[in-house]
Amino acid sequence: MHLQCGIHKLELSSANNTLPKIMGILNITPDSFSDGGNYYQAGKLSLDLVLRRAELMLGEGADIIDVGGESTRPGAASVSEQQELDRVIPVVEALVQKLGALVSVDTSTAAVMWESARRGAGMINDVRALQREGALEAAANTGLPVCLMHMQGQPDSMQNAPEYMDVVKDVCEFLCARMMACVTAGIPKERILLDPGFGFGKTLAHNLALLARLPELVALGQPILVGLSRKSMLGHMLNRNVEDRLPGSLVLALSAAERGAAIIRVHDVMATSDALRVANAIKNYLI
């Protein structure tokens, strides 16, 4: 299938013999868990640093650049609508006009969705699955594809002893309910992607269950986006700091690809691209 993302057409497939697309992470917040503050000079966001990083990721094989102006790491505080607009909109405009990039906007805020679409963004990626006030209507009005993510609780409290009867079943039911809300609001299924929300209100056991049973989410019939890069689950398994989690992140990316993920959201674009290409070459040769 293909997604029409503004002026860009993104070819996607959940088939196991095709390579997933790579979404490069560009967090323009001062407090994101991995790259927070990397693009600031003297306390101000530097568009030059942002563009340099985005250009590098595109050259390394990123198909999408995902821009986020509100940190959603565990324990993160919320930001005002105006703060998020001030961070995100100039970056979206620069990435589209200067690099011609396919930009995804990682936001739950209606005004940010609408303004980003006006400046050329091609996708909306919402960790709250369009549940914030006005978000569903704004997303529908943009005409852009949307990614709906599952999160138990809110970022400031989501890791406080999350519980599920059956995490995979519960996540599937939530995503199906949000998908139907989108369809009712005028967003066709052809424009909807789903994200199980690794690390968002989940224990290590919950995350491992979601990855092992990812084909059950693929069976819902929508493209699956996963974000596993440098996540705390690797810290729990390996006792590694954020900057030392690349090998584990690559294994998780490969596992997600093998189980049908259509888009993989990562910090380390070149390493992930190389790993996916090598694994795919081996699989095709063996077939």
C-alpha cells in the first residue's frame, strides 16, 4: 500500500520480505531522554544544528524525519501550546523548504497539527492517539495520515506500576477503538497507522510480550510503526546507559521488522538501515 503524505508518496508494506521505512528522530526539546538539548546554543534552538542533523539522517537512509517539540519521556512535564508552536513550526518549515523532507510531527496538540500541515508536514504522529481536545478534528481537517499510539496514563506518571489483563489484547482493543473514532471523524482507514507504544506505560515484560506478539497487531490490517530505539527496556535488560544501547536497539529493530513492522522510528539511522538491509539480503538469499 502507499500513504499520500502531502506531496510525498510513501510506499509501505507489512510483508516480511520487504524493508520497513525508517523514521529518524529529531527531538527539539531541551529535555528529551536521549537527545534533549542537542540542538540548542546559548539556550536557544539553532536551526542550523537542526538542519545539519536532519540532512545527515536523510543521507543515511531516513525516509521520514519525525519532529517533536514536547518531551514524552517518563516523568516529563507538559509544555504550553505556544511553546510547542514556537519550537516546532520553524523547524517544519525549514525541513520542508530547504531539504524537501517528508516531515512527521510528533504532537498531541491540535494547533500544532494544523500549523504544521500548513507549513508542509506530511504526517501526524500522536502518542495520545488524538485524545487531546480538538486533536481529532484538527487531524481530520489536515487530510494527512495519522499514527495512533497506545499509552497507559500520561508521561509524568505512566511508569508508575502499569498493569494489564493481557497487554497485547488490551493494546489492540484500545487502538481499534481509536481507529473507529478516527473513521467516524472522517479519517479513512487508508490514512491510519498504529503504534503499540513500547515504553509508554509498560514494564519490561509488557514490552517483550508486545514485540513477541507483534503479528497480532499487524493482523489488525493497518501499517505498524514501532519506536524501540534506546528505550529503557534495554537499560533494564543490559544495564546500559542511553548512549550505549545501539547494539540492543538494532536487535529490537530487526525483531520488529521480522514480525511485520512497516516503519521503525530510530535515533541511529545509518546503523539501523545497514542492519535491516543485511538481514533482508540474507533472508532473500535463503528463500
